[in-house]
Amino acid sequence: MEKQKKLTVSEQKRQQIIRAATHLVSKFGYAKTTLDDIARLLNMKKTSLYYYYQSKEEILEEVVRSEAQNYLQAIKANLSQKKATYSKIQEYIRTKIRYLKEAIHLYDLSTKAFLEISASIHSIIEDIHAEETAILANIIKEGIKKKELVSCNAQKIAESIVTISEAVKYKELYTAKHLYMNDMDFEKIENDINYILGLLFKGLKPVEC
């Protein structure tokens, strides 16, 4: 029982650290936030902080994993409110762009910082994409059963949707003339993605007799 109690206290302390880190990053930005800042906010010594996390990057990973779970839950909740297959796909894109916009607004990241952070948490992003693909594949399979779509490789189509959404997003990032992500035209990104997906799903619709 004592061992379980210590584990609970440790987890509570980790949550406090994550909340403090999230607050500081949202206020000062990722680059300017240090472990000293996080420890100071929690009235901890920096050496004590090392008991829970070895680096700022490790804390960032924890923050991202927590946000990723919230994001995936939001996608599932929003998709459950839609019936038609293509409406579900559009809602997936809408939720994805909205979450990106909210996260960027919260942390006020520069385009360069966003790309650097994305590179450092590549494995986490891959896990998120795998979850997205699984969700989309199930939607497409249901669409085939309901005869809203022709028979196709649901996994491949799902992977293509994720790839298209990411490609359009990063194209905007790499070609952007603005320094900060908040200045991005998120509506344009969403419209560009939906235009391409519209062409894709046009070819997947059953031919009417």
C-alpha cells in the first residue's frame, strides 16, 4: 500500500510540473522557458526537478503526449456527431486545424521554433498520425458498408488523407513569409486540404445508375 501511495504522489508532482511548464511556455515561449523557471514557479530546487524529468525536452514530450490524447478524444467526439462518411472526414480536418491553431496561439511559437520542436518529437507525431489513420480507416470501412463509397483499400485511403493534410500544412510553413505561426492563414490551409480531398472522394463515390 505504501508503494502505491508514493507512486500516486509522484504522479501528482509530475502533473504539477507539466502544468507549470505549460503556463510558462504559453507566457514566454518554448525557447525562453528553462528548467530553472519551472523549478522556481513550483518552489522547488532544480536538482529536485531532475528526479522527475531530466530535461526541458522530456517535459515537452509529456506535454505533447497529454495534448495528443485530448486532441484524439476531441476528434472521436466530434466525428460521432456526424453521419455521412465525407462529413466525418471534413470534421476530422476541421478539428485538426482548430487544434493546431489553438496550440499555436497558446504557445506563440515562431515558424522556426515550431519546425524545430516538431523534429524533436518526431516519434510522438508518428504515433498521433497512426491513431488518426486508424480512426479514418474505420470511417472509410463504414462508408463502404453503407455504400457511400466504392470498395477500396481503407487503410491506404486513410494514410493518404493524413499525408495530404500534413503536406498542405507543412507547405504553408516552409513557404510562409511570416515569422510567427499565429500569422498563418488557417482558413486557407483547411480549404486547400478539403479541395484535394474533395477530388479524392469524388473518385470514391458509387456511380449512380
